[in-house]
Amino acid sequence: MGSGKSTVAPRLARGLGYDMIDLDQEISRHTGLSIPAIFELYGEQRFRDEERAMLHSSGMQERTVVSLGGGTLVDPANLAWCLEHGALVYLRASAAFLASRLAASKRDRPLLFDADGQQLTSDALRKRVADLLASRRPVYEQAHITIDIDAVPVAKVVKRIREELANAG
């Protein structure tokens, strides 16, 4: 969350001459609901079920960059599927960097709300991001390619990914 996947993915896809799928956008299109609405009306599990279905349907397309949500890989079946069906890229960032980007973001992110449904701010936001990152890091680090992104311009991130993909064949 906040690593820039939705910005990096379309630029990477264009540079590779590939199509691009943003998994969250596909879920919203398929359900007719925003991600926060799915969480609010049906809960996180329903969202994760939709996410799994959209991820697997994205595999029917070749030459496609898929931008995953931050929690997609927490499901071991999703992680295994991604590792088997493509080149999985981890945009690695520090919790402080992610929290600063998320604080400036205008997007509603259900996992960043407090118990009263209010967007987390300041220290509470930094703690939530650090906790999420710590719990997910072992999963993320299984990616085929890891790119450090703290304070790195998007164009440079995309260039590094393309270089790593070329090196990997």
C-alpha cells in the first residue's frame, strides 16, 4: 500500500509493450463497488475472494503487467500462483516512506481506518503501516525481483525493473 504500484505498473507495461491490469480496478469494475464499499458492506473476506478470482482470471492473458493490492500475496495460494505464472516484483520501501506517501494520498484505504471508521493520522498511521509491512515482509521477499523505492523517481524504478527482467531472461 502506497508503494506506487498503480503508477509504476502502467508505465512498465507501456515500456514493455504489454497490457496492464490494476487488480483493484478490476474488482471494482466486476462488482460495481469501490474497494472501501466492498469492505464496508461485505467485509475483508469477500474482498479477498473477489481478489483471488480476478487474479486467476488475469492469468488468462499473456504479456500483461498486473498491479496487485498490498494484501494479495498474504493468501499463500495467491503467492504460489504469482510465483508460478509470472515475474513477481516487490517494490520495497521503508514504513516511514510509505506512511508519508499514504498520509498525502487522497484514496480511501480500508486497512488504514481506526475502529471508529476514521482515517488514521500521524503516529497511528505510521504504526499501522509498520505493522502491516512487518507482517507481510516475509511474503513480499519471496518475489523474483526486489526494487528499493524510497525517494526513487518513478522513471528510475521502471528502468530498474526492466533491467532486472532483461537480466532474468
